[in-house]
Amino acid sequence: MSEQTETTDGLEQLLGLEEKIQQTIALLKTTRAEKKALQEENAQLRQSLEEQTKAAQAIEERAGKLEKEREAVRARVQRLVEQVDAVTTARADA
């Protein structure tokens, strides 16, 4: 092989290697950008989850309070019905 052929082959190999390095750099930049976007999305999703969890807890607390109120109203109505029955029964007996 002549010296010029070896130089040309070496230059072609160097150009090929340079192209692969440029492609790797582009891929690395893209991957880093995607990673950053995913990290930001993850942070947003975590914040949203935290907010929804707090909202769900507030709803559960409200539902518990409403259930207690309902039971209290039910007990009052039951007492009133019993009192009305007692009065009605007493009048019927008289």
C-alpha cells in the first residue's frame, strides 16, 4: 500500500469516528433534555398527587362529620316519633 492510500484510509476512519462522536453528543443532549422534562413532569405529578391526597382527606373528614350529623338527626327524629306515639297512644286509651 502506498503512503497516500494509508493516509486516505486513516482520514476516512477519523472522519467516521468524528461522525459517530457527533451522533453520540447529539444523542446525549437529547437524552439529557428528555430526562429534565421527565423530572419536571414527575415533580408536577407528585405535587398534583399531594394536592389530591389532601383534598381526598378533607372530603373523608367532611363525610365523617356529615355521617355523625345524620345519626344525630336520626336519633332526634326517632325520639320525636316515640313521643308522638306515646301521646297518641295515651289519647287513644283515654
